[in-house]
Amino acid sequence: MTMAAASFVTHLEGAIDGAVLPARTLQTTHEGRPILVRYDLDGVKTALARSDLHDRPPTMWRYRELLPVEDESHIVTLGETMTPLLPCPRLGGRLGVERLFVKDESRLPTGSFKSRGMAMAVSMAHELGIKRVAAPTAGNAGGALAAYAARASMDCFIFMPDSTPMINRYEAALHGAKAFLVNGLITDCGRIVREGTEKMGWFDMSTLKEPYRIEGKKTMGLELAEQMNWRLPHAILYPTGGGTGLIGMWKAFTELAELGWLDEARRPRMYACQSTTCPPMVNAFEAGDRFAVAPENPHTAAAGLCVPSAVGDFLILDAVRESGGKAMAADEHRLEDWMRLACELEGIALCPESAFCVGVLERAVAEGEIRPDETVVIFNTAAAQKYAEVIEADLPRLDHAGGIDWAALA
Amino acid sequence: MTMAAASFVTHLEGAIDGAVLPARTLQTTHEGRPILVRYDLDGVKTALARSDLHDRPPTMWRYRELLPVEDESHIVTLGETMTPLLPCPRLGGRLGVERLFVKDESRLPTGSFKSRGMAMAVSMAHELGIKRVAAPTAGNAGGALAAYAARASMDCFIFMPDSTPMINRYEAALHGAKAFLVNGLITDCGRIVREGTEKMGWFDMSTLKEPYRIEGKKTMGLELAEQMNWRLPHAILYPTGGGTGLIGMWKAFTELAELGWLDEARRPRMYACQSTTCPPMVNAFEAGDRFAVAPENPHTAAAGLCVPSAVGDFLILDAVRESGGKAMAADEHRLEDWMRLACELEGIALCPESAFCVGVLERAVAEGEIRPDETVVIFNTAAAQKYAEVIEADLPRLDHAGGIDWAALA
């Protein structure tokens, strides 16, 4: 098994206007908006049959013909193994759907789906000669970037609002990144990174500010299709902050359809799930708008959903609408109920972001938006164990010397 | 692909005296010491060729003929995918070995290798009709047991010393276990569980107090052998608290040798790695003893290594000696240096327990115990992100409104 020493990338494309941009050269954004990677899918079809995947290692790199890396020796990897798709009959039963699955992305390096995007973005940065990367983050992206940058011997600069969860702050520093707390919002951190690209020679790894994190996240969709034997689910519920994963999955499904690899033409309805206290996509969806407006006083205990302004808003909203899905919010105040429900019924520790998908599913079933006989997939995007502030619990104390009150334990 | 509706288990065996005990019935310990599972390896050899594994899903259950579950419908799973074996050329170079690998067990459910053992123990408890489980823990075992018990709809009781790391306390409660903090040591917690087996009808899931956690941990060795193409490394460095993993791996290698699956007769030298501040195995190894004595004032920041009395001490020491390895300690005070070294050079966040393996490797190379041209594997047994107290970092703060001092950032 040898990897082709060339990719099937034909060009890059400005997502806002379809402008054709050259591949194999550094790109950031186009007209301030994301850039997409385009492939010679006819070439891929000739080079690769679906069944060829069977003999490849179970990592995201098995889809290499649909990925942008030119030379496999440039891949920067921490072992991005395929994540399990876990049947959840009890949680599904409670919520009113017969076939519910959780795709457990917490099982990637650094305990987060961010590693798919960063593995790809850092690999491409490495291929294109980048030595210093920087990003703003309020959650798991910083640890993931720091880990891959360390793996690639790059300098890494991370800027976080001082409200960032403690484990995210610690993991960025642990991996040797130059990590800073900023007395502001993620937008303030983003501004520092932008200024640093000129002043410090950093390459900006912000969400959707370079073309390749989408391609990494795309592998969530490719994996899901393969794991479901090329019959996609009826509905996907995805916690949506910056939305790279949702955009990436929709791109994956489109490419798979063009390749003729899907055994059913139907693609899933995509549900962008947010919190009631930070619902920019929900507001825009309901207003019929293609671009979102930052909500007033955005906040949520799910750090990854606290994204008031997403540079890829129109891509998220286009995908949701094209799929026949919706952007829906669930009640911030019930977050812990939903985490507990999944944990207690299935043993699966959903991260706070993904817990909102449980709330949205509950509502969608009640409203007839999702039917009981449909197959539904929730993405668990990170390990709940990384959210110390959310899962904090004051446990009852026992005095072992004082004798145990057994009746009280039962 | 269907699973045989019967296992190849022939009997259980008291590890201390070889007593033959019946399988398919509840067993705990024998003479207060661990019980091992024995298989009809000739039967396995007839039923399964090494090459048959290729077509099976990449989870620990691919080795089912060498595992004790009788009926596959009894398997309680959260998706125990094979963990990556990561080449670490830079860390190896720094430590003086050419071929160093980290097997990253942090990628299992709940972010810990404990899930291999608990997946198996809970599956067997489920098969044998158990409904209520309990365990003492000072680390990752509690969260893993709570998760699998929830997945199997069992009641779960967890008792932890009040010094247990915060994330471990939280995750047990999050999964719906009845979790308690005890003002004492893990031995005090163990005593409560033992009393509860009679008074409360709990099944005791303590380390090595039932026969099956070893069989789960055994899959670390089976996977490693398959991933290394049936040529085992020269040396394995394993952080050793209760030692179930070391015992399990050595059992795996013995079974693989009997099956004739190893392409080189050589089995690895096993290095049991401990902290200088809690080194019972090291003390016993150096004294030439088969049983260990609890050290005075045992403590270490690596919660999983704070096991002063291991019920499987003789099994650990037997395996280490039979393999030609050693029990070695590394300096408690350099723990953070070693974590940082692996993180910064390779992007791999070793848990504190596994960081001691880095220290031991450094010493072993310096002393000529491990040669530069040998293949060496370190097991990373959990996600460093779960150790908030150890990875805590006070990050520098930036005032974004005050203007950035760019020179100071560089």
C-alpha cells in the first residue's frame, strides 16, 4: 500500500463567489470569507473503489484521495483513529426515536473533534513550509493546535479569553504553546492573531481562516457513511459554534454523491444545534437570512457554542437549508439534565455542546420534525471530562472510622 | 461474521497455587489472591488463524477466541477501538533510543486504559447475572466502572479517598454512580466495599478481586503484537500501580507464544515503572522477594501509582523476572519535566503515571540496561487532561485594550 505522491486537488474556491484560486500555495480567506478545496472527483472515481477502503488502516487518512495532502510524508499525525458509532437504544427510547446513535468524537487525540481539523491544517501548513502558527480559542481548538504544532516542531501561539475552561488553558501550555489569557472576548483574541500575522510572521489557524480544517472535519462525514454501509441517516444533530464540522460533513456527502458511493440518494437533514443564550444561526434561519447577526449578550456553559459571529455562517445556513434540516436551540438551563440523561442511560459522557443536541432532539420529536422510525445521529464532539467547571460535583462524604450507615447508602 | 456462542475457556486457576476452579460461575479471589482464566489454546489454534483478524472490526473484541465472554450479546461496549502505536523519534532521540513508540491508551472510553478491564469485567458480570457493582478507586477506575455499569443498567457504588483527582471524582458522579468521598486511604475504601458485598449485595470490582479485568487488559498485549506484525519489542515500560496491565500483557504474550503466532520467539523485557515516593515493586524486586511490603508514607502526584499494597504483587514480580526486565523507580520531583518533554517533543500528553516511564527509560539507557538499537514501547495509560491538579498552569495575561508588546511575546 503506497500513497500517491500527488493529490486530486484541482483548485481552491472562494466560497462566497466561486472564484477560482490556485492550490499548492498559501491561502487564507477570499473576500474575508472561507475558501473550499475542490477535487477531480472523476479522477478519484477511477483511482479508488469504495471497497478498496476495506484494506486500509482505520484512521481518517484512509480517505486520502479525497484529502488535500500531496505527499504522505508531510502528514502530521497523532493517530486519528476512526471514532465509534455507538447505538443508544435507551436514550433513543426516552427521546422517542427507535434508532439513535452517538458518534463519539471524544476519542480523537486531545479528546476532541478539533484534532481532525488541526491534523489536516497542520499537515498542510507543514507541506507548505509554515513554521509558526497562531489561533484564538475559547475551547478545545487550542490544545489540539498546540499538540499538532508540537508534533510538527512548529512554534505555536494561543490566545484565550480569560473565561476559557481550565483544562483547555492547561493543555495548550502543557504542549509547549506560548499561551496567553486575554481580558476580552474571542473576537479580541482573533484581532491579536490577525495583527500577529504581519508583526510576528504567524500563520493564522483560526476557524475557517485557512482552507484545510474543513477537509479534516469532512472525514466525520466520510467515516459515518462508511460505518453506516453507505446509507446515511435521516437526521444528523450537530452542535454548531463555528460550524466547520457541519460544513465539512455536508461537503463530504456532496462529494460522496458525486462519486456515486451512496447506496441511497437521500442525504441527511442537518440540524444545527445551539443554546438559547447564543443562537445566531437559529435567529438567521428563522428570519430566512443567509448571514447571521451576533446576538446580544451571548453566553453559554458550552464554551464551544459561544461563537456569536461565525465567518462561515452562510455555509452553515446553506447546508442546513439544502438538506431540509433546521437550526434549533435548546434551553441553556437544562444542559446538565441532558448530560446526565445520556450518561446515566448509556454510559456516554456527552460534552456540554453535544448535550444541546439531546435537547433539540427532544423538541424535534415532539414537534414531528423528526419521526420515531428515522435513524438519527448525534455527534459527541469532545470528552466531557475536559469540562471541569460544568461537571463539578460535591460528593457526599463518609467517615470510615465512624462506621457506615448502610441503609443510607442504598 | 458471527461470534461463536461459546468461549474457549476451560477453567479458572488460582494464581497462587494453581488450584483448578470452575468457570461459568461467580468467582472473586482464591486464598485471597487473584484468579486467572485458562483457555483451550489448541482449540483456539484450530478455530482461528492469525490472518483471520484482518477482516474484523478494529476493537479489542477482535480477539474474542482469547477472551472469556460466552455469548456476544452479553458484551457491554462503549467502542473499545484499537489504540494507536505512535512513533516518537524526537523523544527517543533525546532519551537515546532509536525506535521508541508510545501506545496511546488515553484514546479508550473515559480517556483511560481502565476501560479495557472494566469493559470485560462488566461484560462478564452481566453474563453472570450481576446487577450491582462496587469498587474503591483513587483514579481512573471509578469513572470507567461507572460508565460501563451505566451502559449495562447496573447499580454502581464508588468509594474514593478524598485526595482523588477532581476529574475522577466528577466523572463517577456524572455517570450516575453513587459516589462517595472517604476520609482515608484506598485501603479504607476497599474495606467498605468488602463489607458491602455482604451487607448490600454488591459485586466487588476491585483490581484483581475478580478474574476478568486481567483479560481485558490482556488485549493491550494482543493489539501490540498485531500492530508490530507479530514481532514484539525488546522492552516495554509500563507504569505499575496495581499491575493488572503488566500481568495481563505478560499473559497475552505467553498465550501468543503457545499459539505459535509470534514470528520471533523473544518476548519483551517488562519494566515495571514506579515513583521514588511509592516504590513497593522496586523494593521487592531489588530485595529478591516475591511479595511486596507497603512502603512508609506512600505518596505521588500520579494517583494511579499510589498503590502501596498490590494483591497481584507476586504476579507482577514473576512476570518482570521471567521477562528479564526490572522494576525501576524514577524521581517524583522530575515528573513534570518528563510530561513536558513528551508533550513538547511529540505532542503526546503522557499522563503522570506514564511520565515515570520516561524517567525510567532515561536511567535504563544511561545504565546500559536498554540499548540504543532496541525497540522500546511506553504505555500512555490515560489522558493527561484528566489530571487538572498536575497540569495546572498560570498563564501570562494580556490586556488587549492596552496594546500588545510584540517583542515580549516572541
